[in-house]
Amino acid sequence: MTTAPDTYFRYFPASPMDEDWGIYVTTAGYVKIAPGAEYPPPGHPKGYAFDWQHGRMLHEFQLHYITRGGGSFESETGGRKHIEAGSIFLLFPDEWHRYTAHKKTGWHEYWVGFGGEYATRLLRKGFLSPRTPVLKPREEHALLDLFTGMVGEMRAERIGFSQILGSTTALMLAIVHAATRAGGRVDTHTEAVIRKTKLLLHERLEQPIELEQLANELHISSAWLRRNFRHHTGLTVHHYHLQLRINRAMHLLSGTPATIKEIAAQTGFEDAHYFSRVFKKKTGSNPETWRQLYQARRTRFIR
């Protein structure tokens, strides 16, 4: 028995204004494929649907980021590659490709499709290459932040969100380019564990963090994690996680009409009053006041 995937995605037509911006988003979303589930799941438009046996070609770029699990990727120019957690893979216009999650592990996947003269120029100048379609960025949590922020913008659909999505994609491509320039440097064990810890904390904003459980998952002692995480970040694991939750709450307050109770739930606070107390302690204002001040500043800026 398999479970239905946890998924959210949208597809967008490109307007003349979007094209003039230089980079525009055609689709974006995420999907969490459980072990044993079919891939890809149904529900996508005809031009985007495919299967592993036949693969497909698109007339756009796409960037896919796998945060958990693993799978396989193959393209006409890049050949066949193994995909592990933390990997990104790129799809190029009019380039045959195929990819799938492994049945044993499934995977968690974020993606964005895009086009425009900016992306075309990056390809023409060699900043992107179909010869190296699979990369592993060093700052995985930064990429995850951009994707989660993009999903928030898609849900809120504020004025100008198309340009925000395009600019966010450009930032992602900068991270991709940085990965190509890493020069083959391999993280030390400590750096790798700290990066993995950050990624897990970003993924689990709505969940309480138990240090012992987290350390066991990372195959280290809680004392080692406590000491080294603070040394590298200046914060304890719990304070780092709390700051991520507050940052997410600020994004929801500024970019969505969600109620304080809804935002508390989406950031892992079961009680809205407790959320308000913690938020005020961290920012100096309660959530409702912070939202009003933000909107007033934004109004003055627009004028």
C-alpha cells in the first residue's frame, strides 16, 4: 500500500512584462514521494508528464533540488547519474532527459521551471552546462530557504510576485554557479555534519527538536553536536531552530493574510498566545503590531 504524495505546484503563462524582466518562472512546486510510491505522480499538464521508459524534452530550463531520499537522473548530454539527498539537477531546453525516485527511499523534491534571456545568456556564456547537470551546493539550507520562500510567494500571489519568483530563481542559479566553482574541495566531517544539521532544522520548522534524537540521526553524540554547532554558528541548536521559526513567521506576517493562530501552527507553536510572547521577545513587537508596522512602512515606501 502506498500513500498519496504531499505535493503543491503551479504553472504560469509568461506575460510580455515577465519576458522583459529577463527571467520568468513557468512552474514551481514540491512533492514528497514516499518509499514505494509511483513516480512521477499524476496531475501535471500534458506537455510536462513523462515516464522513465520514454523520458521527455521540454522547451524551458528546470532546476530540481532533492532534500531527502535518492534516485536516478539521465540526460542526452550529461549521461546517467545517481541522485542523493542534497543534490540539484538541471534540465535544459530541447534536451532529452528522465529522472525518478528510488522505490526503496522515495524522495523530497522541489523544482522550478524558468526561461528568459537571462537564463539563455548564462547557458551561452558557460555558467550553466548540460555536460554537468548534477551538482551539490555547499549551502543547502540557503537553497531550501529560497524554495520555501518561493512557495510562500506563490500562495500569497502579491502584486509583482512574478518578478519576485524570477529574481528568486536568479539567486538559485547563483548558488548553482558557486557549486561549479567549488574546485572539488570536500567538506571536513565537522562541516558536513553542521550543514546537514542546518538542513534538517530548516526542514522541520513545524516540529519540536530533540537534541538526542537529532544527534542519533546524524550518528554523533549530543555533546559533540551541542559543542560544534555553537562553535560554527554562534547559536545553540534550539536557538538556531527558534530563529528560523521566527523568520518564517515574519515572512508569513508580511506576505500572507494568514491569522496569528494559523501562523503559529505553521511555525510549530501549538498555542497562539505562547507564539505571540516568544515573537515579542525576539522582535520587540507582538505579531499583530509587527504586521501593522510592516504594512505602514511598505505603504510609505510605495508612495
